[in-house]
Amino acid sequence: MTIMGTNDYYDVLGITRNASLDNIKDAFRELSLRYHPDRQPGDTVALQMFYEVCEAYDVLSDPQRKAYYDQYGEEGLKIGIKDEYATVVGGVYQWQDERAFDIFIEFFGTNNPFQALLDRSIAFDRLARKKPPKVGKTLSYFFECSLEEIFHGCVKKIKHLKKITRRERQQHLGGGGGGGGGGGGGGEREDEEGERMVVEEQLLTLTVKVQPGARSGTRFVFQHAGDEDPYTEAGQVIYVMREKRHEIFKREGDDLVYTATIPMHKALGGTTVEIATLDNRVLSILAPGIIQPGHTKVIKGEGMPVYDPDFNATGSVQTHKLKRGDMKVVFDLLFPGHLNDTQKMLLKAAFYFPQNPTASQKEAVKAYLDAYKDEFFGWAHGIPRTNGLETETS
């Protein structure tokens, strides 16, 4: 018999006070097999440990005894203690070491520890060879994000309809046979049980967190959100992000491409292009000199945020902490739809104009420009005014 108060039952089993019943059983299974006297013949220390393990399991596996022990300790459990009203509570448990073997037999179904070990090995082998449950098929869907949403990062709430098929027992009355004449007495009626398959729809709200700079085609996987039935577990659902087409920007990896279409006269004289960015700023891009069609100017660090899987924030306040790709400004020329003979003559004259004009030649050009300084009726006749994003340099 163990000496009262020498060992804590939880310490004996090597478990914590919030251990579940399964934890208690697992600990007992391992320790009782380890210290069983048939496996440790002549070892008195092992025998004493076997008794203590069985006693600890006997108390902690019983909800009432465990509750007394947790509240009043071993003394309250075995002897009882007086409460505030001088009433003795507890004292509900007595232990004899001989009971250890009965507890072992009750748990393992045998008093032979070697047979218990063999049964345990066979059980684990069967579990290992057991076929895993059939999992339902993977379902894939798409959702869209604007370039602005991807730039800043966003959280999407997606409504997903899940179908659950289950068996439902039903009863129906079967018509009884029966002889007898026309006395109005029908035959016996009995309830007959059957089953039918019922399909329920469950509306789920799936949360998708799109990180800044995420790529089109990014997959978000939700386990057990797929359809299920009595024969299969719910499979996974995959939502794939698609990037919406943007009005002015085209995305190339982490770079943004902006096409600046400018009239021919500005391409020859230089211009400034103003670009509204995705984070609500305005970039003024100076393009001095003669601009060739297809000329590209690269603005470093003005592209998309570089996707970082470890970055855990969204919003414009946080995006600046990420590396950025570049912005490529590609120039395209807008040619006039029509030139009259005078305009053609003036263009030709411009190309033949001397590199070092005389004072009288300069005065003549100035007089002409002063007379036709309005773009709509002078040099730019036939070329539509732009949306105000381009301005001529002086």
C-alpha cells in the first residue's frame, strides 16, 4: 500500500492537471506495461511503481474520485475533511495494492503483459493498414481584384455555397394483409423504416487576404469547404485570383507600363507628362528634346510592391515598407488626321529653316506665331487637344 501523500497522482502518470481522459489512459497503458512485475521479476521498486500507477489511474479515470482529489487532495479523498459547516466531506476511496492486477486485467483484457503488448502492436498495425477515408474532389473558382486592390493589399469576403448530402431515416406505414370479411377490420399496420438522401446547402463566408503585390493566378486553399456526403469527407476548395484589366496601366511582373500618347508637335519640342499613380500621387515626367515613337523612360521604384509572403499587412500606410518594381513610360505619337497644303508647306519650311537664323527671319517667325498662337486654329489644327496631362515646355 502506498503511503498517503507521498506521490501526486498526476506526477505518477507524468501528466498535467488539465489532461484529458485519453491522456490519462495513454499514460497508464505505457507505464503499467513498463512496470508490470512479470516484465520486471524481482524488482521491488518496479512493483511499487506498478501499484502507484494503477492507483493513480483508478482515481483519475473516475470523474467523481478525480473531482474529490482535485478539490480536497489525497487526504480528503481517502479520509475526508470537514467543510465550513463542520460536515465531513470526502472519504470515499480506499486503495489496496492487490487491486492493481484487477485494474490491469480490466483495462487490457488479460493479466499477461506480453499478450497486452502483442495486442497493442496488432492494433497499431491495423490502424497503419487502414485505408484513409475517401476525400471529395477539389473544387476551383475564380475571383477578381482591381490593380489598386492588389497594390495596397485587401481582404475579400467570399460567399461560398457548400452542399452536404446526408442520410435521413423515414418511416412509412405499410398496408397489412388480412383475411376476414367485410367487418371493416383492416389488417395489422406496421411501421417500416427506410432511408433517403437529403441535400442541404450551407452558406460559408471565406476570408481571402490578398497581400500587396500578389500575382494574378495566386491560389487560396480552404480545407474541408467542399461538398460532402455519407461516403466522402469534404474536399478542399481553391479560389484563384484574377487581376482586372486597368484603364491606364499594364502590369509586367512587378513593373507597371504606362503608354503616353503625345501629339507630334510636342514630340518634336519636348513635353512633360503627368501620371496619376495607384497611391493617389501625381508624377511629372519630363521628356525633353525629340521623342522617338516607342521611346521608354524608366522611373525606378514606382511600380508594384514586390510580393513578400511574410509581410502581414495591407493598406497604403504599410505598402511603402515593401520593395517596389519600376514604372515604364512608353511614348507613342499621335499624328494629325489631315494636313492642308499650307500646313505641309510650313512643315517643310520648318525642316529647311537655317540653324542660325537672322534677326529678320526670327522676327518673321515670331509675327506668324503671334497671329496663330491658338492651338486649335494654328499649328495644331487637325490635332485634338489632349486630356490636359501633357504640357509643352518653353
